[in-house]
Amino acid sequence: MPTEKDMKAILDKLQSIPTMPAILSEALNTMDNPKSSVNKLAEILSKDISLTTQILKLVNSAYYGFPSQITTIKRAMALMGFNAIRSLILSVVVKPMMVTHSGKTLWEHSIRCAVACQMMSKSLGFGDPDEAFIIGLLHDIGKIVLEIANKDASKEVNRLTLLGADSLQAEKMFFGYTHTEIGRELSIKWKLPMIIGTAIYYHHNPLASQSKMHSCLVYVGDRITREPLKYPVLDPDIVDSFDFEVPDPMDLREKVFEASSHIISALS
Ligand SMILES: [Fe+2]
Ligand SMILES: [Fe+2]
């Protein structure tokens, strides 16, 4: 089994691993002092016209349903809060990384999983819905590393998975590590909060997680937004041990697809 050191060495060796833009590290890691973070973030964002434009497009999309047009980041921050803007910045920034390396399918699946996690976090009253969104968005980020490491092997893993193979086993076979392991390592390299790395690591095996509830949300978000769906949509052996119920996964899937279509089209 590869150690964390091995994982780090793998990432260090790959030249084209995307680096975390400074603005995003700033946004994700300056929560200790929200007041200065908001000002600082507003200041940095005001210099990046393209990022600002895309964030405002998202803010004004039907997903958020504000009655009137929001034209400045400051106003958006006042209405939605720092955490929400943080998750929007992340959505904008990771899109080209995902699309370039793994194609649109992974990007759309990740947005849908993010929306599912956010919706569940809200309806269950668990955690911060914006943090849940970020965790869902990044759950499969390790897949871009597999693509960069070996595109053909990655294609083969996808082909075998579509035929019914276990994706983690297939990855182990071709790469010696999985997208969950390398995804957590990437989140460490990007200096993201530990809870994000933990949820990434355990999203296929949520009951083993030290942060069980977050990992369970991502497990559900991931499974209900797969295309094609994997059956059973939620593994009864796993969900029976959850601290919450998912009464109708297919209904949740429909709601998530509808809600996330607004984000996907705003960023297309
Ligand atoms: Fe996954
Ligand atoms: Fe996934």
C-alpha cells in the first residue's frame, strides 16, 4: 500500500499538476479573521475581471434566485456571506482544471455532487452548507491526477468501471493508488482544510471516516449523481449505518440535476 510519502512523491514528479491559485488559498484559509478576509478577498477579486464576471454570473443565476440583479462582489458578499462566495470562486477556478484533464463529464458530476451535498447539509441542518458544497465539488479531484499521470491507463480504468469493475480496485491495479488517496494528497498540497481531504479520502467508504457525517453526505451525493447510475444507487449495507435517512434517492437526484443545471449553464 502506498504511504503518504509515496503519494507526495508521485505528485511532486508530475509536472503538470495544477497549482492552487493564490486567491483561492487565501479564500480557503483566512477564515480565522473573517473581517479582514472579506476586505482582502473583495480587493483581490476586484483586480480579476474575468473571475469577478463569472462569479456575478453565478450569483445572478436561477440557482440563487435573487429578485434583482447583483452587480458587485461586495453586494454579493453582503447578501450571501463569505463562505458562499468562497465556494463560488472555487467552482470557477476548478472548472478549467477538470475540463482540461478529465473532460466536461467529471466537471458536471462534481457540480451536481456539490449541489447534492449542499442541499442535504441544509435539509439535515448539518454543518456549513457552503463547506459541504466545496467538499462535494472536490470529491473526485484525484481523477485529474490519474489523467495527468497516464491518460491511457485512466481510460482503461473508466472502461472497466463502466463494465462493472470496482473503480478503486481498477485504479490500484493500473496506478498502485486510487483517486481518493491521491485526491487527499492534492488537497494537502493545496493546503485545503483537513476536513476536505478526509471527506475526499473516505467518499467511497464513508463509515470508516473520522468525519463520518461529511463523508456520508459525499457518498450519497456521489452515488445519486453518477451517470450511468450504479445499482443499488445507495448500498444498503452502508446507508443502514448512517445517522440520517435518504428516503427517496431518485427524487433527490432529480432535484439535484434540476438545481445544478443553472450553475452548469451559468458557467458554460
Ligand atoms: Fe470517487
Ligand atoms: Fe464521484
